[in-house]
Amino acid sequence: MLDKTIVGILISAIAFVTVYVITPGLINILTKRNMVVKDFNKPTAIMVARPGGPSILAGILASEFALYAFFPSNEILAIIITTSLAFLVGFADDRKVLGGWFKPLALAGSAAPIILLGVYYPHLAFPLFGSVSIPELYLGLIIFMIPVMGNSINSIDVLNGVASGFMTIASFALTICLFIVHNYDIALASLPLGFVSLAFYKYHKVPSRIFPGDSGALTLGAMYGTLAIVGHVEVIAAIALLPAVINSFLFLSSVKRIIEHRQIKAKPVVHTEDFRLMASDDKSAPVTLVRLILATGPMTEKQVGFVIFRLALFSAALAIITAFMMGIKI
Amino acid sequence: MKGTPIFFYIFVMWALIIGGGGLLVSIIAPLSIHGFGKLDSLIDSVVKAGIAMVLVVLWILVMSKIKNWIFHKQISH
């Protein structure tokens, strides 16, 4: 156990330091190559570097390979390969805008290593009632889960610092839940996700110096989904991610089809004269989490971000309660 | 507090996940279908998968109704 504690501290440090050190260099490279986008929520024309996915992936790979060197396992390999494939999907979308259906299908394909390496347990565990064996259905769940998690994080990446801050809270909650259900090996493998997100938040928070882009958001979401599957905590992981899931649900139930956010003509959020965010009164605009938060009145970008973080903390608490409930049978 | 209805919505979603899981594990999973010979396990799986999918659709409809109920004022705003 002491060995694992030391390795846990080591890989957490590697994950955090890698992203913390690499990201400023990446910002310079992206800016020199004119790979910048306008930050639409600022009164002046501020250009922000994008995508930050490469530094996020570097942090994940450095720490997971270090963990693999100490404790080799197929679970860690599945995390590394699936996360890398999701990064490639996101990076392709960052470089060239692809259709609304491309990402879910390509992300479904990136779940293949989980199936091929056989690192899943085809039982779905529910709190209080036990688990249910679903051998065939579980394969569908794996293929479904990676795109859902990836796109949920991607869809919540709408304001400075939200995706990385939200992911920091959700992934540390997942780590705590994995410890509660005594899955120490995967808890160890999940540590880098929280520390990578935390280090990236330093540059992503208001005012952002870099955006994660699709490559960053999909990398974080796919790793989270893979951890949920290999850690046998699918239901708990979904609960910790509920604000992002609700955002996707609200969006899909209002537009009623799978499309990219950039294809939406009517904006759900507009600006006041002093450039605070305000819910749009356009009835054709999609309903989103940010629009609902702003329904009570205009707020600054930072204030909206903190409301989302409070929602993330609430979901994290529900996920931890659920993890404790896993040990109780009625 | 800002976003209070959303906290409530998350809580309802959580309760529905727990309740739905209970229904799946304690009622649907123990069901077994016999009388089709070698096709027993296949038909058993198909029926259970069908019930699970109906439950998912029902769950989405319930969430959608609750969303409209909780956020009615916000959305019309």
C-alpha cells in the first residue's frame, strides 16, 4: 500500500508538472502559427490560443506510462490507447471542422481497445440493489459511453475555465469513489486526470490564455469514460458528470437532432451593454445549462463559471454518497 | 441562490437513476423466459433489452416533463 501511495504522489506530480510546464510553450507556438480564436465573451477583440489538447495528452501519457512502468496492466494500456485515439479525433476536428455525426462515430471507434483488451466486467452495478449481468448489452454500453462522456465535456466547454475546472471536480470525485469501492488500482490510474485538469485550469481560467479545443475536451471526456468502465463505476461516474449530461440533454431535447454547437444560428446567450452574459429571449435558441443559469438575470462569465462549479460539487457529493450506498444491499 | 432549480433537477435525476437501477436489478433481471428450446437465452436477452430500452425512453420522457415543469418560468423568460 505504501508503494502505491508513493507511486500515486509521483504520477500526480508528473501529470501536474508536465501540463504546467508545457502549456506556456504550447501557447507561444500556437500564437506564432496564428492558431488562435476570438474570445467572444470579452468586450475587446482578444485572441486566445487553441487547441490545448496536446499539453493535456502529454500530461496524461507521461503519468500513465510512469504508472505502467511500476504496475503494468491492460487497464492502463486501454486508458492510454483510448484516450490517445479520442485526442486524434478531437485534433482532426480542431484542424478541420467535421460533421456533427463524425465525432460520435469516431469516438465510438476509439472505445475498441477497451473491448479488444477485455478490460471490462459486463455487470452494471447499482447502489442498494446489487448488479445486473448484461454480457451483450455491455458491449453496446462501452461503445455508447465514450462518445457520450467526450461530447458532454466538449459541450460544457463554452466559457473560460469551465471544462477544465468542471473536470477537476468530477475526476477527483471519481478517484474518491474508486477508493470507497476499494478499486485502488484504477483509483491510482485516475489521479492524473484530476491533476492534468487542475494544471490546465491555471491557463484556462478567466481570462483564458488557451482553450482546450475539441482535442482537449474529448481527451478529458474519453479518459473519464474509460476509467468508469475499467473501474466498474459506470453509474457513479455518470452521476458525477450530471451537470454536463444535463447540458447535453437540454441541448439535444431543444434542437432535436445531433449537430455541432457552431451550426446553431440563434445564440442561447447574448451580452449586455457592460458585456455581462444574459439569456437570449430568442425562442428558437437552444436551451443550455448556461442559458438556464442566466435566466434569473445577467451575470459575469466568472460568476456563471462558479455556479457551474457549485453544480459540479453537488453532483460530486451525490456520486460519493452513491459510492457509499454501493456497500449497502436491501 | 442562483441556479437552485438546477440543483433540484440534478437531485431528481439522481433519484431516477437509483430508482431505475432498482427496477432493473430487482424486477427485470430475475425474469426468465422458457419454452423456446435453444432460443430461450436469445429471446430472454432480447425481451430484457427491449424492456430496458423502453425504460430509457420513459426515463427521457419523464426528465423532459420535469425539465418543462421546473424550468417553465426560466424558459419562457
